[in-house]
Amino acid sequence: MTDQVTAPINDWLKSEVGSNDVVLFMKGTPQFPQCGFSSTVVQVLDYLGVPFASHNVLESDELRSGIKDFSNWPTVPQLYVKGEFVGGCDIIREMFEAGELRDLFANKGVQVNAA
Amino acid sequence: MAMQAPDIERLILAALPGARVTITDLAGDGDHYSAEIIWAGFEGQSRIQQHQAVYAALKGRMGGELHALQLKTRSA
């Protein structure tokens, strides 16, 4: 992992979103979220029973700014499913409430608990 | 660092002419707002594209000067 991180952050981000079915870039950790919006997305994923990798953007300024350029999205959290940027807190919550998020995971072959 | 609701609305309307914008101050600290934006130009765009259009209208203030702007966007 160490040599990858010294490579441009984009290469590392590309490999992270490519090698994890579901990955959440957030402030804090799933156990200790440090932002209400990040916490909301963690709760939605836990409620759906979706396993996910996470990265704490507060641990690295390079990651915190790099992720925003990577997706052309100015805020965190950011959720990626099968390498694709799905959205931040607003979109994840809106999709969840509309039942679209469960469908997205099912369509992409990501394990999600029964309705 | 904070913004006032009228300034947010002005920036959005400048970039999305004719949009109907409703801004709600969530915390009274000039940093946490929600905005509902109805704009015909969103037609055919994904939620991500719609929100990116709003962020672009704010010219880099999102996530910096403006900490939180909860968005609800639709075309009609």
C-alpha cells in the first residue's frame, strides 16, 4: 500500500474504487463518524446490510482534496459502487427513501439484506 | 466563513436562469442551508449532474465558504 499512496492520489483512488465493490470516503470512521452527513450514509449502508470499505479523508489533506477533484464533487462523504460515483449524502438519502438504492445494489450484484 | 441566503439564490439564478429556488436556513449560522431548485434545464440530467450544475453556480464556495447545502433538485 505504501508505494501506491506516494503515487499521484488519482492512481490510488482509481485502484481503491476499482478493487472494492462498495467504498465510502467519509469524515471519520464507520465506528466514529465525525460529520452528520457521513454518519447518515454509514447508517443507510448498515441498515441495508451492505459491507463496505471506508477511508477517513481527515487523515490526509491530499486525500481530502484529491477525492473532490477525482469525482468533480466538492464535498464528502462520497459513495462509490463498483467503481462508479453514486453520490453524496443528499443523493444517497433521496435514493434510499425512494427504494432506488436497494435496487442499485441488487442490479450491481452487491449483497444487500432482505427488504 | 458564511453566506447569506440571498447571495446563494443570486448565484444560482445567475447560472440557472428562470429556476425556482427555495432556500431554508437550517442552523442560523450562515453555513447550513437546504435548497430546493426546480429548473427546466435539469431535464434529462442525473441527480449528480443536476447537483454539479448547482455547485458550479456557486463558483467553488461549496465545501469551503458554504459548509452544507442540502440539495433537492428536479426539472419540473
